[in-house]
Amino acid sequence: MTAARGGTRRSTTSSVARPAGRPTGRPPLTEERKAEIRLEIARAAVDLFVAQGVVATTGEQIGAAVGVSARTVWRYFPSKESCVSPLFSAGIDMTADFLRRWRPGQPLDELFDRELADEKHVLAGPDRATLGALVRLTRTEPGLRAIWLQTYDEAEPAFARALAERAALPADDLRPTIQAAIFNAALRAAVEHYAWHTADTDRATAEAELAATLRSALGVVAQGVV
């Protein structure tokens, strides 16, 4: 500040002020966009794993297939094997909602058929032929196997909460916890059985085979969950 003639004071700085809080760089990604990027990376990783194996696949290759750097890949995932986790876990919330809508006395396979008709599959993610190929890799790739089993580990509490809500029981009640374990094991066994027995099938056949296998597994589950 400097003194002006007449005893008044005025600022020597420009009268044009910089807008407060104006963004200076790229806007942050929304959570929705982050989820989309994770899914894009997951699909690229699956394609590469199936085409050339896990060992031969690098973070740089996965990133290049999506149009991002390897550094971005590692920002979202701690390892290349974990890149597929969004595809393995995509159906957890959908399946939990499926269980909440299962009315007492309603055949479980009837609800399952309705879900299929609405294109709300119990398992979401890649096409079923690719899913089968990916699950087959878990037999020989310990890193993928760990991610596969971890997915079901994370799913079980969600299924237990859904079954408890369905039966109007406390969330920590033992019965829905055991029922969820049965249901969870049946899903995993069904998908693995499908994967082991449907190598080299076309997409339409793979879709039908997976649906039939899941329907059979759910029929077994329904006998023990009322």
C-alpha cells in the first residue's frame, strides 16, 4: 500500500483479482469413472491372460490395451493377477439382491430363470466362454486361484446378510451364515464344473451350459435352505 495525494491510500496491485478456488489442473475422476477404468483394465487382463498366459503378460501390455500407463494399472491393482478381481466379484451385489427376492416356498430355479429372462445373470462380467477359460487358468495359476477364492470369501458375508434379511433374522444369526456358506460353495462348484467340462465350446453353448449347471446347483441348495 502507498500513500496518495490528499491523504488517501490506495493499493498498487492490480484491481483484477484471480478467481478464488479456480481449478488449475485436470478435474479428479469420479468414482463411477474409476470403476469403469478398473473394469476396462480387468477385461484387457483377461483377454491377455487367456491369449498368452499370465507369466507372459506384463503391466505395460495390460495398460497399452486400455490406453493407460502401467503406472495407472498399478494404481488400481497391486498385481497383474488381481486385475481380474472386478470380473470375479461383479455379481456379488446382484446375487445378494437375488437372494433377498427369493420368497419362502418359491422354487429357487424359478427365480433364477426369471433373472435370466431379464438378463440379470447370477454371474456378471465377461462372456461365458471367456469366463470358463479364465476359471480354467485358476487350476494352474496360483495367483489367479488366490483371487478366485478371495472373491468367494468376500461374497459369503453379503449372501449371509441377504438370507438373514429374507428370513427376518439378526445379521449375526448362525443359520443364514451356514446357508450362505452352502449357497456360496454351490456357486463356486457349479462354475468350476462348467469351466472344467466346456473347453472349446462356442459362446451360445457356453451360455446354455453355464445356465444349466447353475440351475442344477441351485436345486441342490434349495433342498437345504427353506
